[in-house]
Amino acid sequence: MKTPRRIPGLLPAIGAFVLTVLLGAGGASASALWQQSATATMTVTADGTWPGQLICSRVDSADKFVDLAYAFSGTPTALALSVKKADGTYGAGTAVTPLSSTGTIQLRGDSSLLTASAGISPVSVRLTASFANQPQALAETTVRLDIGTSNGKIYCS
């Protein structure tokens, strides 16, 4: 019989066998770690009123005004429509009546409300709703104006 040094491939086979045995010794604990499980519970609560929706729609083919349909989760005590000015802040709001959780506001392209955003297009329009026992809610949309003309046209973005 030949000595282990003389048999071709014997040393790599022994090394592979020893490596398999050593790795196999940790197999039970590795399997236990693999099979562990846990559960988690998450609770989410919303504070206040959900934001409303403000949806712009084209009304006439002359593009002189658009309808802004709004919907809030409750009936507000006050509604105010404002537009973003050139400095990035919103101007003073114009009161909207009647007060309802849903409704439509007609916004004309030549509205005095839009003069605060002169030279800006698109224009961000914000409807702020105040509630008796809840925080204010906001609904926003954008409209486009014809810049550099005095045609008073307004478009939904």
C-alpha cells in the first residue's frame, strides 16, 4: 500500500472532509437561527383632519375661468382661497361662501386674487379650511396663466 503522500488527490480530499465536518458541526445552531421568528405590532393614529382635495377642471372653450372642486372630511367654519406670490409665500386669503364640506369655486383668469402672482405660471392655489374642533386643512392645485398678455386666460395644469 502506498503512503498518504503518494496517493494522488488524497490530501485535498482529506482537507475537504475535515472542512465539511467542521462546518457541519455548526449546522444545528445555524439552522436554529434561520428558523427564529418574531412579530411586531404597529399602531398609527392620525391627528386632526385629513387634507382636502382641490381639483381643477376646464369649463369654457374661451379659457376665461376654471372650476375648482373641493372636498374636505367635515364641514368647515371658514374657507379661504389664496395664491402663491412671487416671494414664495401665500397671499391673504379671500373668503369662500357658502360653507360646505364639498363645493365648487369659479376662478377667473382676470381675478384680483391672481394679481398677487403676477408674472408667475404655473400658479399654486390653496384652499384653507378652518374647523371648530380640528386643525386647519389645506387643499392645493396649480393653474397656468398666459404670461405677458392681458387676455385673462387661465388653464388647469
